[in-house]
Amino acid sequence: MRPPVEVSVLIPSLLAPGVLFAMNNIPALQEPYPILGMEIIVLGFLLLLLFLTVPDKNKVDPLFYVFAEFSFTCMVGLINALEQDGLISGFMGFYIKKGEPHLSTAYAVLMSYWEGIVHLILFLIIIHRMFKGKSYRSLGLLWAGSSIAHQIVHIPGVVIGKYGSNIRPAFWRNVPLFLVPFWAASLLFSRPREMPVITADKISVEQKKSLLSRPVDLLLSLLLIGAMAFSVFRGFVVLDCPLDACFTYIYQYEPYLKDPVGFPRVMMLVYLFYALPLLTVLIYGLNTPGCSWMMDWTIFFAGAMAQTQWCHIGASLHSRTPFTYRVPADKWWPVITLNVLLAAAPALLALRCCINPAYFMKPVPKGQTNNEKKKN
């Protein structure tokens, strides 16, 4: 009897500890170029193994290979996080020295936990649904947003931070890990969305409501405006704005923003130049009926903000961050509350769009449902 596909994916991923342990104990494999070469060989072998063992290759979604391959890297990330926190040892020492030294930072540890737990669980659920013939588009967009945000902060953060002068060949394995999620996201966005069956009358009633008669949407709009203001403010802070408020904030509330590792600075600039315009567009969609794209982009954005804020909050408190850059104990509650709200606002918006999407549906003739209009 053939095991479930998700189990077949998980088993090769569980080989990661053995591969890392072997490399950590073979001196010939502990030099920069052999490390990169072994990464390419192992991932290539895993891809070949998946191709040979998967049934009905012609019917397999190409994204399956992406999710299965990334499952292995997620396991490596989890091992790194556990070793850096002192829970295990003997796996990542060689890689931290000669591969990617920045993976020992607090930000990278939190990033590795997210990959090893959240992304891995998402991959297994997606693959299960994929082979059961069920939709996984929303889960895929959640992962794509998270993965793209991860790499947009990770790669520039390494280059401009204090580890920029110590980049080894193994670092460049992040380039395909950066590009592939964009390709996967483009595939997912291009596929048809599964829409709930809603009558034209209900859609019409919902879309005639003003913002004041939609208290949940009003609250969400205020939260998004607050997120925009907070993003602008912290963007100015990391750009060394001379205002007293910026000076006070970075020294008395969130000194992690000036950590020389570079990740917090890059993240604030990503928020300023990418998240801020998207927040503006989402507020527009929340106040304009018929914006059906909201149901996709809110999920994508929620994944991105959850990942980045998890890493940022965790790193600002983690013991691997020098004490002078951690959030002061007496400022813990206001800083953490603001950061949690920044992650929660997009998640709540995505949840609202999924639970009651009628406001965002395209108008349909009376007497029909949105699905009937599509068929016609």
C-alpha cells in the first residue's frame, strides 16, 4: 500500500539531520565551495527522487515539486533554530562558520523557526489537499506572501548589515529561493478563485451599505490607517530623521532598529516603500464595492506581515540580540502591542474578506448567483 503523498514528502525532509551531521563531521565538506556544491547535489537528488516516486507525473501540479523541495530546506531551518538556541548540537557548526554566518543572529533564528514550523505545516497541508483534488490556492498565497517577504528582508539585510563583508558562496543559494516564490505566486494568482455561491440580492444589499453602517470595516480601516502611520514613522526613524520623537523612539523604545545586523533597518524600509502603498490600496478596496482582488491580496499580505513581524518581535527580545538593542523592560508592553497590532490588522482583514466576501463580489443581475453569471 502506497503511503500518503505528504508522508512521502516528509520522509526525505527527515534526512536533513543526517546530511547535516555527516557534513559537520567530514572536514573535506566544510569549505565554502564544497558546502555550496553539496547543497546543489542534495537538492538535485531530492528533486530526482520526488520525480521518480510520484505517481501520475503528467497530472502532478508543478508547484508540488516546489513545496516538496522547500520542505527539506524548512527542516534545515528548524535544525538551525534549535541548535542556535542550545537545544541540540553537532549539526550546524560547520555551516555557521563557512556557509552563512548570519544564521546565528536572533533574526535568523526566528526566521528559521517560522520556516521549520509554519512553512512546513503549510506545505504538508497544501500537498495533502493537492492530491485530494481540493483547492489550496489561498494557502499557497499565504505561503507566497510569507516567503517573498522573508527573502526581501533576508538577502538585502545580509548584504548591507555587518555580515556583508563576510558573504560566502553558500549565501547565493538564497537567489533561487527568492525567485521561485515569485513564480509560484504568479501561477497562483493566475488560477481561478473558488467563489462562494451568493445571490445578487445579498451582494446588492451588502454593497449599498456605507462604511459607517459596517462597524467591522470601519474598525479595520482605522487599524490599517494606524499601520500606515506606524510604518511611515519607523521608516523615518531608520532613515535617521532628526525629529525628537524619532530620536526618543529608537533609543528608549525600540533600539533594535539600530542593530548593525541590518535586518530591522531593511524591514522598516520595506514597510515604507512596499507595505505602505499596499495598505493604501487595501483601504481603497475596503471602501469600494466590487473589488474582488481583495480576497487574494489580503491573504498574500497577511502572510507577509505575519512572517516579518514574528521575526522582528522575536529578535528584539531574543537573547542572541545584544542587550543594548533589546526592547527595554519598562517599554515592553507598548512596543510589543504596537507590533502585534501591525501583524494582526492584515490577518483580521483577510479573515473578514474570507468570512463575508459579498461586499467584494462583482455585481450580478438580480435573480442570479455569482456562479451563474460566471457560467453565462
